Amino acid sequence: MFRSRITLSLALASCATLGTALYASQAAPKIEMPSHKDQYSLFIYETAKDYALRTDAGPAGQQYWAGWAAYHQQLVEAGVARGGMPLQLADSVRQIRVNDGKTSVASGPILSSGTELQLSGFMMIEAKSLEDAIAWAAKAPNASTSVVEVRPAYVMSER
């Protein structure tokens, strides 16, 4: 967990440094961006029933969190974990849109039609291939009851 926090802190510090460099000069400098070609996001989707287990103090809730702790431990021990976190319940979601300079805020998640699934968390992993990332996603505790979306990180091309 501390490695993930450090990685996030370094990424944020890099962004702040990058922003300062861009505004400090008239000409845009050539920026050396790290390659993310082997990194994948795992977007975790769950049903309302799965979400309810997060706050269940009984055995079912304990089993829910034990499954995620064991999965995270596997990712860390394999050296593939790069970050991530669970997200708060859907009632805390705010959608922001700006049209003609006016900001509108709506409550609730964006839901695909015909599904009850909601984004409940994400993880960043480093994998040798898409197939390897899919294999890690298939080990997630919710993969048999909900959905884990695997998406390769965008690779910045040379300018």
C-alpha cells in the first residue's frame, strides 16, 4: 500500500514539475514521458449487492474484504501492483459537464443501459501482455459475480 502511495505521490509531483516547466518558458520543451506500454488498468464493477458487503460487519462482509486483501497481496508479491483503490458508493458520485461556460452537476453514476453494475474501484498493474493482464483480472474476487474491465494504458508517442 505504501508503494502505491509513493508511486501516486511521485506521479503528482512529476505533473506539478511538468506544469511549472511548461509555464516557465515561452517555447514548449520536449518532455520525456515514462513509457506505460506494459501497464494496464483494471476497472472493477460491482452490483449493489456486492457494494452492500463493504459495510456488512458480519461474516459476509469480512469474507468480502478478505478476498480483496488476498488478491491485492498476490499482485504485490508478484511485483505487478502499481496502484489503485476502492471507490465510495455510487450515491457519492457527481457528474460534471460544462456547456457554453456553464457548469452543471448531476448526482449518481453513469450507468450502461440494462445493467446494475457500477464502477467500484480500479487497479493499475504491470503485465507482460494483454493476456497476462486478463489472467490477473480473472483472479479478482468479483470476476465471477460482476465484471473486471482490462484497459491498456495509453502510450505517448514521440513528438
